[in-house]
Amino acid sequence: MGVRGFLWLLSSVLLWSAVSVQAETVLKMGLAAPEKTPWAANAHDISRLVSSGTGGEVKINVFPGSQLGNEQDMIRQVSRGRIHLGSFSNTAASLMVPEIALLAAPYLWDNRAQADCALDNHMIPVFEKKFAEKGLVILGWSEVGYMGFASREPIMDYGDIKGRKIRVAPTKASSIATQSFGANSVVLPITEVASALQTGLVEGADLPGLAFTALGIGKVAGNWIATNHSHQVGIVLMNQKAWKRLNAEQQQAFIDAQSATDTLRGQVRGAEKFTLGKFAEAGGKVVTPAADDLKKWQASGEQARKDLIQAIGGDAKTIYSDILSAKESCKS
């Protein structure tokens, strides 16, 4: 082979290598949930489905367990493009779009099937413009589960919670709901709940059922009342500029990957039921409100929804109307 032939071959190899490197897009995905949880498994499922759907052109590196920062930091980083995408709780998402806290309003949905239907078929168009204004694209939903109250001393019914110091999440939905039930709300991040219960800073805590068991909070608060007053839904968001750099086929792969939501819902709901059962078997007390008592919780929840709309302001009234329309469309 002559010098010219060798140089041609060398340039071809270098060009091919450059194209191969450029053909693979590597993205970072962050989430607060630790490895070996349903939420981390869901993120890995999305990564796998996107890789398969793009023929390996797009690779997602998943960073669970707050490796890229806490939720509040991560969602801001995704908005700025320093992280490409992430899976977030409603609490974190409401920092960007306060109106999304309406999805966690007390006793909003008639049942889980209605909530799933509304989210899957109606809610993304309602919120996508709001998130776009923050430089974010909604890819889909994730599941957190139903909320109840953990407590050191039993909460047996609606009257028992009145006057108690209850931990609430740093979101208006949690605070307003808990206050509507007659309790005194104390805002704390979830990482401080166990120590606050142990020291007596709070007497109880507003929590998702699976978080209560998974975080070992039952060891310091041996009582759980399954009020199921709020359905907590998370959201998967992507930086808008990163999204626009994908071609149409790659974007479709991300959309198709949200089929993993159904798997996550089943895992979270199954794990919630199983672990609460194990908690009860180990001597913990689980209370399910009787029908008459549940009506009292629901009546307070109705007023709390009105208060939440007022507290959020902005487009909350219009968006709540859209939610009610979705509910009507999803009646079983």
C-alpha cells in the first residue's frame, strides 16, 4: 500500500471513529431514591428501554440515592441543563410549578384507577406549558403511593389527630391538609422524620405508606393510620434543550419508555401492602378508618382543596377545573 493509500485509510478510520463517538448521546439521570428501590428500578428500566428504542444511540447513566444532590438541587440542575433528566416527587416538582401540588390535594381522586386514567390521558397537556416555561419537558409520571399518618401514640380516628404536632412535607398540599384535620404542622424534610419523632419534636408524620416502612420509621413510631388522604404522584422531567437535540425517533423512544410507569405502579402498590402487613405482623398497629370516620376526613379534605387553590394562586383555579374535567372523563 502506498503512502497515499495509507493516509486515505487512516483518515477513513479516524472519520469513522469520530462519527461513532458522535452517534452515541450519553445523558445523566438523577433521583433521590436509593438503589434497590422500585423508583431506582424504574429509572434503570427507562434507561434500558431508551437504549433499546434508539438502537444504542442514546445511553442514560442513572444516579440514584441523591448522588447528584438532593431533589431540590437536582430539579434546578435539570432546569439549567447541568443534569439532563430526573425523576422527582410532587414536592420537588412544585418548587418549579406550584400548581402541580394540586395533584396531591386531599381526597382528590375517587380511586386509583381514576387517578391513573387522568394522569395518563389528560394531565400532561395541562402542565406541559408551565414546565416548558422552566426549561423542562414532561416525559411521564412515577408512583409514590398513598399518604397516611405515622405516630408515636395511636391515632384511632379523626378526633385523635387534633392538636398533635405532625410533620409535614415542604409543600402547601401537605401542610394545608394536615391543618384542615386539626393538627399543628411542622415542616421537615423526610430525612429528619425519624429523629424528630424520636426526640419528640413531632408526635406524628404525614408520609407515603411505603416510605414509612422502607425508611424504618416504624421503629420509632409504632402506629399507622391509613387515611389514604393524598395520592402522591412523581414526575419524570428532562431539560428542554437536551430534548430538542434528540431527533424525532429518539424522542419517541423516550415517550415509549414511559410504559415502565405501569410496572412501577404495580411494584409500589404491592410493596406498600406487603410491608405494612409485615409491620403489623411484627407488632405495629395499623388502623383503617371506619366508613363513618372516613367521611369526616373527607369533609375536611374538601375544604382543604379550596384552601390549597387559594394558597397556590397563579393558574391554580383553571388547572383545578381541568383536573375535575379529567376526573369526569375517567369515571368508571
